Amino acid sequence: MKRKTPLLIAMLSLLPVPALAHPHIFIDAKFEVVAAPDGSISELRNVWSFDEVFSSSVLMDYDKAGNQTLSASELKAVGKTVRDSLAQYGYYTNVTSNGKAVPMAKPDAIQADYKDGSLSLTFSLKPEQKTFLKGTTIFGIYDKTLYTAVDFATDNDIATSGAAFGRCKSKVVRPNPKEVMAENQAALTSMFFSDPKGTDYSLLVATRLEVQC
């Protein structure tokens, strides 16, 4: 029976109910912020490698030839699906400049690859409007619904490039979830009832890059 909705859309596009707001998809990520010569944010480069279970599900859904691999055209279809379906979630990319959200434009394309049982996606994002590295800029790659877990194996997987960073101080922040819970228990209880999807909690525990210029 032909599925009405590709599995990739179903898993990446549909929000879970609050009771299921814990990771179902796992990503090993690499992230790089590129600064333009004028000190603005040029682009955000992302490389995502998905867990074997999700990767095999995508293979099952997109391997039309049934040869246990994905052809160039099938990978292109995967990239297009993710590009369209994750737009409403900002591609899990959350950037603030002095406390104000910085909207990102839709990427020109998302390149998909499938090797050794793992699906990977590569893409770049650019701010919708020119945004300078001035004051405090915070970069976070996380799913506000907690449905997808994005992990950076080492601090080196979060990088910066461009001469403009020479005048800035950058640090990778890795909050301890247990400490966050202990320090914010009352506030988190209030957050849950006002937003049971966990939006605020995901922000508190997400690994992020903080840049002071």
C-alpha cells in the first residue's frame, strides 16, 4: 500500500503531543558561523548526521529502486522534503542579537547524502536582514519541541570563521540539565503549563555559542 505521507515529512514536520515531548530523532551536528568582512553574519553552515534508526526509516521511504541505497535523484528528493518541512521550525536554528530573534532565510538547497547506514544533511542559512556581530549574539541549534536531539560531540564542532571574530570573545555553553532543573524548578513548572511543548526548557538546556563583540 502506498503511504499517503512520506515518513520523513511525518517525523520531521509533525509536533508530538506534550506527553511524548522527548527525543525520537538524534543528530550529531557540526556548526560554523561565518562572518563577513564588514562584521555582519555571512552564513551559518550546518552538517547533520542522523542516527541509524531514523536513517533506515528514510531509506525505506525513499529507496524506490529497492537496492538498499539512495540514488542522486532520491537524495535530492530527501533534501527538498527537509527544506520544505523544516522551514516552519527555522531549521532548528535559533539566533538572537542582544535578546532579539534573528530570522533566517530559507536555504537555497539542502544536500543529502547516505553512507554507511547514516543519512547526512549539509546546508547554509543566512539572516533575512543584515545582522552585525555587535553586543551579544547567541547561536543555538535545537528543536524547541524536544522531539529531535541535536548533539555536538566536542566544542570544536561549533566553530567561527572570518576576521571580524578577531575583535570578539566566543564561548561554547553546555548547560547541565540537572542543574537547570534544580535552579529553575518553580519557573519550569510554570513554563510547562503555559507552554507544554517545552519551548522555554529546550532553550535553557541547549548547547549554544555565545559571542560578545
